Amino acid sequence: MADWTFRPATPGDAGRIADLKVRVMREHLERLRPWSEESARHYFHVRYVPANTRIIEVDGVFAGCVALRQGEDCRWLEQFYLVPEFQGQGLGSAVLTTLLEECDAAGVPVRLDVLQQSPARRLYERNGFVFEHEDSLDVFLIRHPRQP
């Protein structure tokens, strides 16, 4: 895997991230409900907070994004999308490990929701996330902080 870095997201990144969401999530969403690109983009824009979002770059090239939002008693991992050309090379694991180390250092649990039947669930479970509850669309997972 090539060198990767985070940079802070800006309001100007919203269009690129929405395009990526549509590209990588369409197949998974179509499996669970009728697809609407307009709805997928709207949902993203309503929830997009640049201050919570980091852009992932590999050798200076846009490779994806991830958001870490402060909740009442945890941090929420959200909007974790990788450009398909960067998937399957360990980048997702490396990014997730970095974020989990931050949360462990802060002593806070991390929650996320993943689509039913999503292959991404395996990544999260390999990294200590466990089932919390589910609904017809999502599975909710939690990871408690690891002690140093």
C-alpha cells in the first residue's frame, strides 16, 4: 500500500464525496430498497459536516473520505468511502486502525452502522466491533476502547 494521509475536508469537497458515495454505494443500496440517486445525494448533503470529515489521499490523490462525529457517549464513524481503485489494498484497514487508536487514546467507544449484508462488516468485526442492534436496512456495531 502506498503512503496515505488525511487532510481536513472543506465545503468544496461535498460534490466529490457525493459522487463517490453514489459510485460505491449504489449496488449495495439497490439490493435493499429501490435506488434513487437524488435521494442518496440529498441524504449525504444533509449529513455532511466538513469539520467532522477527513479526506484520504494516497500520494496526493483523492482516495476517499471518512467522518468521525462526536456523539453523547461515543464517536460515530460515518461516510467511510474509498475510491474502488484503492479498495482491497489495506488502505481501509490502515485508516480504520488510525481512527480507532485516536478513540482508544480518548477512552471513548466507537459506533457505526453498516448496510445489511455489506462486505464492509467483516472489516469492522476484524477490528473489534460487535453487534449492538439492527433494523431492516442497517446493522449497528460498537467497539469499546482498548486499554493501552
